[in-house]
Amino acid sequence: MPFVKTNGIRLSYRRSGRGEPVLLIMGSSAAGHVWTMHQTPALNKAGYETVIFDNRGMPPSDAPEGAYSFAELIADTAGLIEALDLGPCHLVGASMGAMIAQELALDRPDLVRSAVLLATRARSDAFRRTQTAADRALRESGVRLPPAYEAVRTALEMLSPRTLNDEAAVSTWLEVFELSGGTAHGQLAAVEAQGDRRAALRGVTVPCRAIAFSDDLNCPPHLVAEVADAIPDCDLVEITDAGHIGYLERPDAVNAAIIRFLDEHDGTRRTAPGEKVRQGP
């Protein structure tokens, strides 16, 4: 993958396809190439150019020591768009990547044509705050859990009951989680530092679509719905039988929701603000 230098660091990236550019922003502790499993092939086939990259903290991009701020992650992404002359472009973000996308849409609307926000949120509720604090306490204790245990915990947090109860599917996922391991703690610190952004998101002026996954324990549908309610021109799609990584569990439904939205915001058609949609099986 080639590199671009922005905001004092190097970011690795990859471009594919032809058409209007779509920048895909991955969540914490995940590599940009995860998008190539399902999303970039579908977007390229639909007539879009895709750009994926590794956020700071995820090799081969630079991984400076210490905690990162959301301002740094936003500036990294803005710098990448400017360096590659992509703007204004469509954004697709997942989890932390969606939070970056919505902040970029707020701070730099000149760079953003539209944004699709997968498994996003504008704040943490009581359970998510406790979950984050517990994870931080475990990290700071120095205790290292066996990879097999970490894989089981990750599966419970990331997958839907439908996948967990599918013996063949869950066996594959457990192997993947056990082999992948590793957490970008600098990225997690940026997520933890975010406060309640609902009031600020009312200032977003670009069209957005928020996509919730019905069985998401990290960004549950009620928190995703708060983002859709806060952003003036944002509709809401809920994908059933999907956990936090629903874009990998139910890629066809997710890709259809992404592409429909991008097609509607190609400059010739617009979705009515505030439209709410439920995507069934």
C-alpha cells in the first residue's frame, strides 16, 4: 500500500474502482483492508471509486506512542482527503470511524459530500461507560488474558446471537479473533475522551445516513438513533440479526443500504430529511 504524509504522520492507503470517490474509515483496532472483504467490491461494482486507509495507531500507518485525541484523528482524515484531492467525497465510517466521519462532516463540510455512519453514537450511556471503565482497569492492571478467552469475549461483544448459534460460522469467527488479537490503545483513548456530542451534531449540514445493528452491544440502536435525531438531514436504517460488525455479518443488506444512499445523493436526487427506515431480513 502507498503512503501519504499528513498531520505529521504517514498513513497507508489504497484506491480502487472508478467514479465518485468514497472514503471508508475503519473503527478502532481494525485495519482498513477489512473493508475489502465486502464493501469495496460492491461499491466499485456500483460505479464508485473507493479509498481505504489505516488510521494512526494501526500499522503500516504510523503508530506514535501515547494516547491520541479525536482532533488528531479528524485532522489525519481531513489531510488524507486533501492530499489525495478527493473532496468533497462521500464518507463511510464504522464505529470509531463513523464518529470521525460525523465530526469531519461538522468541522469540514467542504470536504464531505455525504456520510454513512455505521454503528455510531454521540455519547456513552451508563452501561457503555461502565464497560469502558472496566476495560481500562483491566489494561492498567497488566493482566493478560489468554487469546482463546479474548476471542470468546470479542465474539460475545461483536456478533449477533444468530451468528453465535451457528456452529460453523462462530467457529470461523473464534479462529479469526484469536489470531488477530491486539488493540490500538491510543485510538481507544480518543474514543473514551469523547463527551456528549448530540447538541454539536445539530450543526452538521451534509446529508447523512445512520445504520444501526439490532444486536449491537457497543453502539446499540437507541444510541445510533440519537445521532440520526441530532443531525438535521439524517435518516436511520436498522439491520436485523447483526452485531457491532454487522457490515461483515450481513454485508448484502449493509451494502444495499450504503449504495442506495450514495445513489440518492449523487446531485440529482435527495432523500427527505428525517426519513426512518427499518431493514428486515
